[in-house]
Amino acid sequence: MDLFAFPPLALLLDLTTRALLALTTALEPVTAGAAAAVAVVVVTLLVRLALIPVGVSQARAEQTRARLAPRLRALQQRWKGNTERLQRETMQLYRDEGASPVAGCLPLLAQAPVVGLLYAVFLHPTVGGQANALLAHDLLGAPLGRSLVAAVTTGTADAGTLAVFAVLVAVIVAAAELTRRLLRPAVAPAAPAWTTPLFGALQFTTAVVALFVPLAAALYLTVTTVWTLVQRVVLRRRYPLPA
């Protein structure tokens, strides 16, 4: 079932497509055939700019959680036989400090609708009863509406498509590796030892996702990954974790 068949979502899909087409048209005199891809990059940057306050809040919360780690361990020792009381005391501690144990999920939740809309825009051959003109655009010969997996399975993966996806995935992997090395996660005190390598491995899941989504969405993920790395490095210096 297509969720975008429902009138409110169909209208949102139509408005998003029209906005991207208008931006593409405006960029064509400067960027020529890459106008639609550049439009996706511009939209990505606008979204990331709007999410800067969320990133700052996340950095503060991460710093607070790391600072509270000794007190959380003390609570876990004191109430280890009373799960309900431990949860209550833990949440009270976070409230007293103005922090949240789920603050790290906010950026993902905030940008999920944008990724979903981009995914939908470049998957629908018709939008608002008309042919989706964005599907006629490409990036260096790679169609913006086709994923690498779809191109390979249908036998339409030419050298240009493979090269574009290879560059995007390489950038995502490089950013993920730098994130893993430069930004150690603030792991919860009670977390098992195996969670640390797991968090490191999770940094690379975006590269896998980029293989399955349309090129436009993969482009969004690439720009987002690089932006997030730079932003977190800057904010980590502003809000360093306790040694």
C-alpha cells in the first residue's frame, strides 16, 4: 500500500516535488545537467542548518550523561534488586540535570521525514497526476531515481552509475571511520563491554543503506554524514566529555 496515496501525504509529496523542480530550474544556468543533484545537496544543507540547535542539545546531553556516569553507577549498585526504583531514580537524576537518555535519537527522528520524502519523490513515476520530471535527471549519467542494488539486479548498472555510488559510499565509510576514531560514544555505565564495538560498527550502516535507496537519497545521506562528523567534532571541542 502506498502511503502517499492518502490526500494529505499526496499533497505533501506534490509540494515537495514542485519545490525541488523549482530549485532545479533555478540552478540549471549554473550547474547544467547536475542541477537536480545540486538541489538535493542544497536541501540537505538547509535541513542540517535547521537542525543545528538539535545538534547542540545533543552534544550538551552527551556531555551531561558522561558526567553523570559515576552517579548512575552508584544508583545501579544501590537499587540493583529493585528495577522499578532504579528506573525512577535514574529518570529523576536526568530530570534534575536537564538531560535525556534518548537525546541522541533526536537528529535521526527530526530528519527522518525529509529522507522519507526524498525517497518517495524519486520513487514515484507520477506525482499530482503528472509525470515526475525529476526522474529524468541524473548525476554524471547515474539516474537520481535508481538505487545501486536496483541497477545491478536489472542489469542497468553502467560504469557511470557504479562510479558515482562508489564515490558516495567511500565518502560515507571514510566519515564513519573518522567518527569512530575521533568521537568515542558516551556509553551507559551498565552497558556490556560488547556494546562499544557495536556502536563503532553502527557508524557504517549508513553506507549499506545508501546502496538500497535512490541515488538522490544516497546523496542526501552522504552530505548528512559529512556534515554530522564536522558538526560533532566542533561541538565536542565546545562540550568535551570528562576524561
